[in-house]
Amino acid sequence: MSKKRVAVLISGRGSNMTALIEAAKADDYPVEIALVVSNRPEAPGLARARREGIATAIVDHQEFGEDREGFEHALDDALHKHRIDFVCLAGFMRLLSPWFVQRWSGKMLNIHPALLPQFKGLHTHRRALQAGVNRHGATVHFVVPEMDAGPIVEQESLAVRQDDTEETLAARVLEIEHRIYPRALRALAEGRASIASSGEDGNTH
Ligand code: GRF
């Protein structure tokens, strides 16, 4: 079976992108990372992707000002130009409109550094420590119009330690992220994960 063509969307360092690139080097991995897109021209992850010989594109949201539709059309055009099957958001710091999300419905994953539905949004590690939770972790989920609310594909947790700081917790959660994202993408590419079969309402049955 031919490999699925995947685009990874980043805004920053791209360690999850790197985990996906490394996973895709295995012959039996059902995915080829065909494109890395950043909305920030200076994102460090771009250089890494180029070093790996992966096509990159910059769709700079600042060039579009208030024109979110224009930004998302440019993004969508880049994905189609590269014949992308699936999209992985990996530290992509732009909210996507319902128009874009519907277009890629069931084909777009995101990684979130918390055990959803707990701690949607930003500063998850700080909030987990403040809340005093015993367990924390990371989640890969389908992207739906509501932020961090889509059906869960993979999730893994860890025990929060007494002496954890935001930084130590983030570092351990990141190790989980790098494990579960390749696993979730494999499940999607092999047809073992879908919005419809998740048992939750993903808006797009
Ligand atoms: C990760 O913690 C991810 O869960 C969150 O943003 C961070 C991105 O890190 N959405 P990286 O760019 O993949 O290293």
C-alpha cells in the first residue's frame, strides 16, 4: 500500500515534528512526511525539516493581517499542491476557523500537553500543578471546530511528583508526546482511528 502523505504544521521548535519525521523513516510506517508548514518564518523546526530534505512552506499569518480567510486559503492551497492526505498540528499556534477544520475533518490531528478534557488551552503544566492533580499527560485528538475538544485518538499519563516544577513536568510530558503522536498518526493512516468510530460526536458523521 502506498504511504499516506502527511503535512506537519508548526510554529516553533518542532520537537513533535521531529518525532514524526523519525517515525516515518521506518519502512513499515504507513506515512511519509511530505511537507512542513510554518506560520512563522523564523520557526526553528523549519531548518530541521530542510536538513531532512522535506519540502517546507511558510504561510506567514502576519502578511494577511486581519484576513484569516486569506491565510487559511493559502494554507489549504499549499496542502493541496503537495497532495496531502493528513495534517498534524504540532505546536501550531493559530486557531483554525470552522471552514478550514471542516475541510480537513477526520484528517487532522493535534497534540495537546494535558489529559483532555482537562486543561484545554495554554499553560497546561502550570495549571496542572496549581490544581494539584496526581496525574497529568498528553493527548492526540482529532481537530474539531471547538478548541481541544475533538475525539481522542491516543492519551498517556504520568504521576506528578511532589517536587515537580513547570519545567520538569513539561519535559516528562514531552517524552510522552513524542511517543503517542507517531502512534496516533499510524492508527489514522491505517484506518484504525476515525472521527466516526471514536464513539464521540465529532460534528461530521
Ligand atoms: C507541545 O508541547 C505541544 O503539545 C503543544 O506545543 C508544544 C510544541 O512543541 N501543542 P514542539 O514544537 O513540538 O517541540
